[in-house]
Amino acid sequence: MTVIARDLNPGVRADLDGFVRVRRLALPYVLFTPESVAFDVTHARPEARLRRLVAEEDGEIIGTAQVGIAHESPEPGQGFANVYVHPERTRRGAGALLVRAAEEHLAAEGATRIYAWVLDEPANRAFAERFGYTASRSAHFLRLDLAHGTLPPLQDPPPGVEIRPGSDFADDPRPLFELDAEASLDEPGDIDTEFTDYEAWLEETWRHPLFSPGLTSVALVDGHPAAFSAARTDGGTRYGTVMTGAARAQRGRGLAKLAKNDSLHRARAAGFTEAFTGNDAGNGPMLAINKWFGYETCATEVRYVRELA
């Protein structure tokens, strides 16, 4: 049996379905749909040098890789390569082929450093280290049972604060872009991120097929967005929050918790049965908030890094 690595074709439904199948088996706590994978490929910024790779064995997609340049980082040359293989199709060389193809692409695009997320399991960590990657920080995937769990009760906002859905900003989402950009500056991680391009944010975040403006909740102070919890859904029963944060001047007031609680309650009322999120292991405040909601850790990833000569 021969295994090959190639680019995913976003115009071929079998490619999209195969990519999603592998990702859902390897990362069942992250939302993917064929439509979202196609969107990510076809709407990527040119400077991201984004590629979606697949490893194929006799017509079956058994491995995937998301590869590109972190173009929103103020430090140039930061590349990423996240490789996941079908859990029942390991030890066939798919992962190695994808890593080599990813590294060749990133080196050709001027990357000087490559970051890769690896599930915190001995075999996966040994695989990364065999290719010269060194462990860095870690992050947790969290799950909340919306169907059977108990959410904290909704609380009345304090004076001067109101909670509104993100869909109320459909005519002018710029205030949410500015809030997202400010909150992201302090998000823990190996790669600093700066959102400066409003049109790119509209295309990649606001118009993303998984993004749910109606389930995104925004806390306003005296009419101005001060905290938010951004939601995504997979078109079924799975819901996830991909970013929860507050403006620097409004932190310490519990506004982010207020917004997330509102979003969770509305997601449950809409029929969603599972809630997912993720946190850097060093993000103590957000981990504490999610524990308060009842989230439980379902998996951990370790960020590995390799310097390119």
C-alpha cells in the first residue's frame, strides 16, 4: 500500500469529507465541517501562505496538515504546521510525509521557526521530538455537557451594563473587531497576534461559516462594547466559544463571565448539547471561569517548536 502527500482540493467533496473525518477522529473537541474547511482554504490571505495537505493511502485520506505563516504576528518568519493522522491509520508513514512537505513549504516561504500542536500522548510527543521539535507551552481542550449539566443562573447586569447578541452589530461590526483586537493582544501564546486589518477580520472571522453572531454575546458599558464571548457552531448540536475577553479598562468586573454565561444559556435554549472551548495552560483566570461554568478538561496539547537553519 502506497501513501502519498498532496494538497487538499477544496472543490472536491470527497477531499473535504476525508479531511473532516480525520480531524473529527483526532480532535473531536474542535468544530469542523466540509464547508468551513473549504472556506478556510479559499479565503486565506495571500500572506498566510496557507496550505491544507492530506496523506492518502489507496484513495483513503488518512492524515491531514494545516500549514502556513502566522502573518498576524509582528515578528516575521513564524510558521505553523499542525499534523493529525487517523487514529487507526498510524505507523504507515503518513505523518512523516506531511511533516516533510510542511517543512519544505514553510522553508521556501521564509519561515525561520515552526510551531506545531501535538496531543499530549507519549507516541505523539516522541514523533515530534524525532523530527527535532522541542516542547514549549501546553493548552487544554474543555467540554461542557449542555444537555445534562447545570449552568450558573443568569444574573442581572450591574447598572450601566447591558448584554446584547453579536447579531445586533450586523450593520457595523467594527466595534467588535476593535474589542477582539484589544483582547487578543493579551492572549497567552508563543506567537503574538495583532489584528490591524478590519476587512481581513470581516472575511475570516465575522463571515466564517462556523461563526454564530446570534449566539455571540457582548457586554456593553454605557453603550460601548466592553466584553464578549464569540461563538461557533457546526450546524448540528455542537457549540464552541473561540474567544472570550474584555477591554483592558473593563477587566476585573466579571463582564467576560457575564457575556459567556449569556451565550451558554442561549446555546442550550437553542438545542445545543455540547459546549467546547480551549485555554492556554497559563491562562489561570480563564481556566477558573470555565471551571466555574462546569467545563472539564477532555484533552491536552503541547506546542512544539523547531528552529529552521
